[in-house]
Amino acid sequence: MNRLARAGIAARLMTAMVLVVVSAALTAWLVGGAVGPALFHRHMLRAEGSPGTVVEHAERAFASASALTMAVALTASVLTALLASMVLARRIGASLGSMSGAAGEVASGHFDVQLARPRVGAEFDELADAFNAMAARLNADEALRRRLMADVAHELRTPVATITAYLDALEDGVTQLTPETMDVLRAQASRLARLATDLAEVAQAESGALNLHLHAASPIELLQAAALAARARAEGSGVQLVVEADCAAAQVCVDRDRFAQVLGNLVDNAILHTPRGGTITLAASEAGARVRLSVIDTGEGIPAEHLPHVFERFYRVDLARDRVHGGSGIGLAIVRALVQAHGGTVSARSDGLGAGSRFDIELPAA
């Protein structure tokens, strides 16, 4: 029964045809065995005293028995074929109808529809599973799109409201255009520009339209360059930067500029969430045929329930804290998109609040 459930529609159709042939053969055999001898015997009795030879009567008896047997067998095979066709047609039609209705629901924007496996054939079950996976993905994408629109609106609202309030105050003469006012307006404009740039970069990376210029590079050189670029920010925050590597001979193929952006975002994120006196370690190691680059901090840490979401756009572990830090909430999304564009993976680990965080990038070794 399980083997039949896993069979494809072609196997089921073949089974139906074999069933028709077997039904016809079995019926012919039964009718021939039950009716043929009686008919033959009746004809032979009539042959006594009737004109014609014994051979002629035997031929007529054989023809009558064969005709009756074939007629009954043909009727049985036709009925079996009709029954099998009706069953298959109804099940296939019902499954196609449900799929058509579900497709219409998805087309109208209802992505929470799910199809039951029709059990007509393996192909139909796989089609239903693929449809359910597609609908679930579309539903998740739609939820993400709505959240993205809400987050973008929220991100835009604060700087736009600040700029509008200052402009109204300047226009009404409530305040003067002082250097402090200019600093506020410039900071809010920079925030808007940074948000637009981050959104453009993550969209470009996720769409696969990113043009990478790949060259072999040493992991230790990449980490040292990232540490050098972030040295001033780390010292200003009272955080120590340390570079460690045990795979100096291994190399990776990366776009140096884009990968500098990846490490820069991770280091900046670590600096933001590491208190004064903390340490950020940039490490490289070999992991089989891959190279692992890690950014490890002794900072605030990440609760376990937030770890699966930290690379999502606009996701914040602590909303209020990150508003103070001024991040756009897209930095880690850019990291994931750029790493995936390089054929790698990125993951986050933490033992909880106060236990620090670790971000690991794994790339194929060149």
C-alpha cells in the first residue's frame, strides 16, 4: 500500500491498464470454462439427425462458444476500464481543481492557503508540497514586506519630523540658525542618506545584481585592514581590538572593497555593543575546506530567542538602545547578503546577555 502511495501517475495508469487486461483474460477463461463445454455439448446433440457433417456442427459449436466468451470478456474489460478511468479522472480532477482554487487564492493575495496531498501519484504529492512551500515563502515575504514598509516609515518619520520642526521654528522666528541647529539638521540629513544607501546596498546584494571583483586574499590581511580602519573608533569607545590567526597560508577569493564593508559592519556593531574596557577579537581559522573569519566581543550579548533574527532587515534586539546608537538596522542584513554573494555563510552565537557575541563567516578556501 505504501509502495502504491509513492507510485507516480504513470505507474498508476499502467496498473489500471494491466487491471483491464487481467480482467478480460480472467473473464474469458471463466466463461470459456463454464459456458464453452455446455454449448459444444448441446450442438453435438443437435447434430444427431440433422443435416451436415459432425465437423460442421463442431465448428458451429466452437464459433458460438468463442463468440459468447469474447463478448462477455469484452464487456467485462470495458466496464473495468470505465470504472478505473472514472476513479482516476475524479481523483485527478479533484486534485487539479483544488490546486487551481489554491492558485487563485495566492493570485488574489491570500498566501496562507495550504494544499492537502491528493495521494493520486508521487508527482501530484510533490506538486502539492512545492505549492505549499511556495505559498509559505510568499506569506513570509509578504509579512517581511509589511514589516519592512512599517520600519522604513518609522525610520523616515523621526529625521523628517525633526527637520520639519526645525524648519518651522526657523520660519516662525522661534529659533535662530545657530551652529547647533545646523549640526542637528546635518545629522538628521546624514541619517536619511545613510538609510537610503543601506537600503540600496542590501537590495542590490540580495537581488544578485552585485558586481564582485574577486581576488585571492589572505585572511590575516583582511582582518588587519578591518582592525586598522576601526582602530580610532575603538579607542574612542575605550575598546581594545585584537587580531588572531592560525591559517596565514590559507587564502580566500573576495572582493576586497565589499569584504572590507562586511568586516567593517561587524566590527562597528561590536564596538556599539561593547562597553568601555571590553575587547573585540578578529580571528581566522581553517574549517576543513573552508576558512572561518570571526568577530568576537565581550559586550552585551544576545538573548537566544533573538539569534535567528539578527540578520533580518530592521531587526533590533533592544529597540530603545539601538535608537540611541543611531543604527539603521540594516548593517547585519548587508553583511549576510554580501557574504552569500561571495558563496559563504554567516552565523551569530551568544551565551546570553552580558556574555558577549560571536559572528562567524565561513568562505570557501581559494
